[in-house]
Amino acid sequence: MKKQNLKYIWFSWAITFPLLFIAAFQLMPFNQEIEIETACILLAFIFIVAIMPLTIENNTITFTMGLSLFMFLAYGLFAEIIATQIGLCFTYLRLNITKKTLYRIPLNSLVFIIVSTLSAVSFHLAGGEIGPTTQHQMIGNLVPIGVYVIVNFIANQAIIYFIGLFLLKNKPKLFSRDFFWDLNVSLIIFPVGLSLYYMIQKNGDYPIVYTGISYIILMIILNLLSESKMLNNYLQRTMHIGQAMSWKMEEDKVIDEFFEQLTRITSVSNGFLFFEKDGELKLKRFFVNSEEGFRHSTPKFTLFNDTVSEKVFKNKKEIIYHKRSNWFTTSHSNYVDAESVLSVPIIKNQEVVGVLTICSERKKAYKRYQMVLVELLATYLVTAVENARYYNETKKRSEIDSLTGLYNYQYLENDIKTEFLRLSNNEIESLSFILLDLDHFKKVNDNYGHQAGNEVLIEVGKRLKNVVKDKGMVARFGGEEFSILLLNKNENETFAIAEAIRSSLERLPFSVRNYMSNEQYMMNLRITASIGAAVAPLHADDPNDLIRCADRAMYSDAKNAGRNRVAIYKG
């Protein structure tokens, strides 16, 4: 969160909270005195309820709303505010607030007191009465209580939505999974709080203990149900992440997709991905999840022997640390500022092929079931990476000439079509095609062997790339023919590049071995080329026509004119 927003939160809390707190004390103070025994029971009850919140995604749902209703009906708004604020403090003791999440304390404190105040005002506007009442008055309170509950829920959801929209900038969904969990919990817990109030009015303080036990059992059941549903949801997401990675055909994009998807199922502030090479771990990717967004990089730094990842690699066993003091050493002084660490080995065919380590700024951020999910995802990752590597190797073999390492004719053909489409859309101004044929190359093969001819072709490819550099694309057209595709070059510029190519071949002899002799001695050969060029749209309107024009210029105007020269097509 931005510092400006943090200041706004603290400033709003410092102004609004005291005003509402004092107003509640003045206008709606304690309706009746609380006995010490009752106060102790209620405090213990609040403590137990507060330390057992529901955690869905990265959001926390507490069960204090039932108690807040009871406290409000029994003792008034001021008592209810004190109870909910104490419960909030207990909850945050359980959640291990860090420096970066410290803003949640004033933010939630402000939300609670605003919701409490709005609910209380709506209750009184609806004609509700606070404190011990007759049976007739209790029945008359049902409608105001219903108004209280509805306003409480709607106000809470509305404030949370606008906080996410304007402060956290995360574009929340109004009817999210959290919304429906909160709704279901409210439908269960509010009636419990109401029944607790009515039982105390009729039977005294003892029902607090009995009802409290039932309340706690209910919370345990809801927590177990929540964990079950959450685990099922995580498993589904894990499958979706595996599918999402399988569609990526570039290794780096697979890894980047993996880390970004990982942030959706667990807390990740930083991530390290290592792959094994020659018996050691090599850093493949460093991931940062910050307020500015995701950042992927591969920095160069030393992997110390006592790091978490190194331990996992050597022991072939996962590690979870819940706080910084459990894992931090002087060797980690340049590492990320984190609390929790989860590190798992990446295993394939019973061999450790890498290590995945993720960190969180929160304490106790990782649970055992999350470790299992991360291990499963790491397996998906290594499979997706291997698939991407295989795809790119296969694609490269289909596009690259195995002898010269240049692009082949198939790639050239597709590239010309692509660039012509850009030309027709006015994305580029011109497209130049240069075609060259080595002069008397057949004599090289006949006199010195095909291996000598191959050495010449390889050297020609190197010289072409050295001349063209990033100005165009060099390809082996077939046999002893080569081609160059240039963008946004006019006739004169195209001719100049073609002439530079011709000169680079003629100027220096080619050193090859004579494979037709018994000694296979080294010798220098003079190699020249005849070159033709054409420019679209000046000379051609389609890819085939462009190639045909360059081919005609090469044979008609270059070779027939004596070879070792450059010719531009003349239509």
C-alpha cells in the first residue's frame, strides 16, 4: 500500500475513532452494571472466539458478530464497542501482524466502530430497546434486531468493498467467495448471539457458559468446513495452474506464469527457482511480488552452503520456517526481508532436479497442506519447462539449417509472408530481398570434396551475419544460395548492403582442407558470389514476386554480366 494511503488510514483512525468512542459513551453508555464474574466469563469468551477466526484466501472472518449483538442488546453500544475492539486485538495477536500489515489494525478498528455505530443507530431508529425487557418488549425488539443485523452486514461489506477499490486498488468483486462465507457465518452466528441474550434475560448468567461451549463447538465445525472447502479449492486451482503452464511454449514464460499463479494460492513476497547443473544449484529465476507488481529476474549472487535451498537440495527434504529467527544467518544478510520460508525439492524420476523456495513477510504463513500443494506445483513446473524446451528445440530444428546455423527456407518463406502483411498494413515502408549464389561452387565440391564445400558454406554464413548484423535476417535459401531480408531500406541502401556482402566474400580467402588429397592439407580458396536484389512495393506486390525479381536480377544481370557483382532488379 502507498505511504500516502497509510497516512490517510492512521489520520482517519486518530480523528474518527475517539469521536465515535466518546459519542457512544455519552449517548449510549452501559445500560446496566456488569458483575465481575460475568465480565471475566465474557472476556474469556471473547478471547476464545477472537483467536479462532476463519481465514479465506488472505482475508479473515471473525465470529465476534454474535457476541457484539449480545453485548449491544444487553449493555448498549459503548459496551459492544469495547468488546469488539478487545476481540480485534486478540485476533491480531493470533494473526502475527508485521510492519507492512500494521495498517490493518487501525483500518479494521475503524471499520468495526463505524459498523457498530451505524447498526446501533438503525436499531434505535427502528424503535428498539436496550437492556432487560418484558416478554412483550422482547418480541417487539425482533424487527429492530433484524434491522440491526441487516445494516451490520451490509455496512461491513460496503466498507470492505470500497477499501479494496480505493485504498488497496485491487478491484474487488462485490459478490466474492468471502462475501458468501461472511453471509453464511452471519446467518448462523447472529441467531446464536440473540438466543444467548434471551436465555440470560430469563435464566441469569449461567447460560453464558453453556451457550459459549456450543458457540465454540460451532466455530470449530465452521473452521474445519472452511479448511476442507479451501483445500478443495486450492486443489482445483493447482490443476488450473498446471493447465495454464502447459499452454506456454517458452521456458521463461512458463516460469513467470508459475510464480504469478502461485501468488493466488498462497502468500508469496519473493520466490527463488533453482535448477541442478553439474551437481550444484544454479539460480534460474528470482521473483518479487510488490505493490508495483510482479518482477522477474535472474540476478547473479552466491549461493552459500548453509542457505535454506542448499539444505533442501542436499537432504532431499522440504523445510518450513514460520519466523525469521528460525532460518536467518549472516549468510542471508543480502537476502530478502521475510519471515516465513517454504522450500521444497523438485523431484523427477526420484532425483532432485531443482529447488523451489518461496518467502512471505507474514509469520506462520505456510501450513502443511500448502507445502504439499507447492510440491505438486513444482512437479507440474518441471514438466512444463521440459515440454517448452522440447517444443523450442523441435521448432528450432525445423527452422534452422543444421549446417550453417542460419534460418532455413521454410522459416524465410513464413517470415516474408509476415512482413508483407505488415507492409500492406503500412507498419513498415519497404521490404528488400537479397539473393546470392556462390560462383563456381560445384568446382569446390568436385576438386576438394563435399566436406570442403561444407566448410565454405559455414564460413559464408558467418560472414553474412557479420555484415548484416541486426539490419536484417539471413537465411540459407538452398544449396549454395543464401538470402537476406531487410526492412525499411530503399534501393540505394539495399545495394550498399549487398555490395558490402559481395566485398566481404571476395576480400578474404576461405581457408579449407583439401579432403581429396591423402595429406588433407589446408589451402586458401577465392570465393565470390553473384547477387540480385529487389525491393517491395517498388518491384513486387507479393512474396513470390519479390523472390522472383531478386532471382532474375541475380542470374540475368549479375551472373550473365560476368559474376562477382550486385544487380538491382530493373522492371
